[in-house]
Amino acid sequence: MSQAITGHEGLLRSWRQKSVVSPEKLSNYDLIVRCQEGSKPDRAAFAELLNRYQSHVERILYHLAPDWQDRADLAQEVWIRVYRNIKRLNEPVKFRGWLSRIATNLFYDELRKRKRVSHPISLDAPRRVDDGEIEWDIVSDYPSPDDNLATREFYDRLKVAIADLPEAFRTTIVLREIEGLAYEEIAEMTGVSLGTVKSRIARARGKLQTVLQKYID
């Protein structure tokens, strides 16, 4: 009997220790699990989750809609959807990809509502750093801006060329070349096969290369 009591006391002590751990000290995985417990996400845990991933959401929306003045409103809506649906995420380890998919889907939902031609990617927009601004480069098969891609004309044409890509191609190329996601992550986010992802990226690159051939040469 004494051993049973000791065992229960140990469990209670372990539970109390777990319950008092602040969200800031939890791993991302444990933080998400805590948000999934109870009837509603734990407020402190969810606030910490937002704090850790807010920049990720803002980066995605920035690259998709750099000229939209209401990106902050879109980011807020992303987190509303996360709050409402986080219990549906079966694999907490895949939270980042799931979050990216919510942000991307929200953008295209809004884009369809606006029913206007959009230029969702601004490749000549500066990226802010602590000591000022720097121009950012796309990691791709193209020559670097230090070679022959640094002219204003090229960047303007590249921006238009990407905006003119079919929606599925544009989304895929943004996630791969700008967000730097793996093919497998993109497949999961967009709900298509790995082969389709690779095909879309290859075709998108081919279309861009055709349009920009004179600059590459």
C-alpha cells in the first residue's frame, strides 16, 4: 500500500511540476500540445506560440502581397483561424507547415474576393535589417545580381513574369524559392503529390527562364 501511495505522490508531483512550467520554457512541440488541451487553447501558451511564429506569418504575407496595406489584418485573421482549428492538427511537429498553409490559403481567398489583377511578389523590395536595408536575392538557378541581373529593367520584368504565372505555379515557386521550404513540405501544404510539386517548380522556372532569356544571356 505504501508503495502505491508513493507512486501516486510521484505522479502528482510530476503533474504539478509540468503544470507550473511557463510557456516560455516549453519546446515548440510541447507548446502546441498545451494549446490543444482543454476546451480552448491555453491563453498564455497560445500567446507564446504567436510570439514565436508571428514573424513567419508576416514574412509569408509580405512576399505574397508586399503592396497590400492590410497585411496586419490578414495576419490577425491567420491567428484567429489557428486558434479555432489548432485541435485539428494531428501532428504538432508539422505545425509550421500547417501554419504556412493557413496563411497562404487566406491570401488566395482574399485575392479571389478582391477580383483584381495582383502583383503578389515584389522582388526589388528591400529587406530590413538592424543597420538599414539590403536588397534580397532569390535562391535559384539564375545568375546572381552581381553578374547581369542587377538592372532595374530585369527586376521589373521578373516581377511581372512571376505575377503572370498560373496561381498554382506562383504559389509553389514562392514557397520554394522565397520561403525555402522543402518539396515535401510544399506537397503537404498544397495538397498535391511530390511529383506535382517538382513538376510545377520545373515548369515555373522554365517559363521564367524563357521570358528572361535575353537578360540571362
